[in-house]
Amino acid sequence: MEVQAILQQISENLMNKASVNTVFGEPVIVEGKKVIPVAKVGCGFGGGGGGMNERESTQDGRPQAGGGGGGGGFRAVPVGVVEITPNTTRFIRFGSNRRLIGAVALGILMGMVIRGRLRR
């Protein structure tokens, strides 16, 4: 199989997996609110190949054969939900508090280090 054919097959397989339902999950209705999960999706693929090597040969004198191959990956990470009510629609991001807590913790740690050095 040629390299272009391998890459085309990998690309088609990944595109079949990357649908709207991968990014936006099935809606769930809770207490009169419609909640739609949202994910960040990414994919990548690559491949390569080689042909016959006329200069190098196997032990029995035949040209050394080439080969080819490829692979790909697909990743979906939940990032939040869309909440739809009769009055409003809003996006609620997951993990936004973790960044804030991390920044505060880093600030406290830096303050402790500076304070410790000033006392010396």
C-alpha cells in the first residue's frame, strides 16, 4: 500500500470519529434545565514508507524490500457544559477554580520564600 493511501485511510478513520457528538455530548434534562456536555477535541496522524533498496541486498542477493506504515490518535477532553433554561443560556467551564487556586497557592509560596530570605 502506498504512503498516500495509508494516510488517506487514517485520515478518513479519524474524520469518522470526529463528529458534532464528539464535541457536544447528548443533552440531559435536569430540573427543567437542558445540559449539554462540551469537549475539546484534537487529532493527529502521520505515516511513512520506503521502497526497494537496489544498493543493499539480503544474504541471498535479492534487493532489500521496503515497508510503510502509519498511525493516528484522537483525544477528547471535557471542558464544560452548556446550560439552557427558559430564561437564559450559559457556558459553565470545568476547572476554572483550579487555576485560581493554583495562582493563589503560588503567590503564597513566593511570599514565604521572599519573607524567609529577607529575614536572613
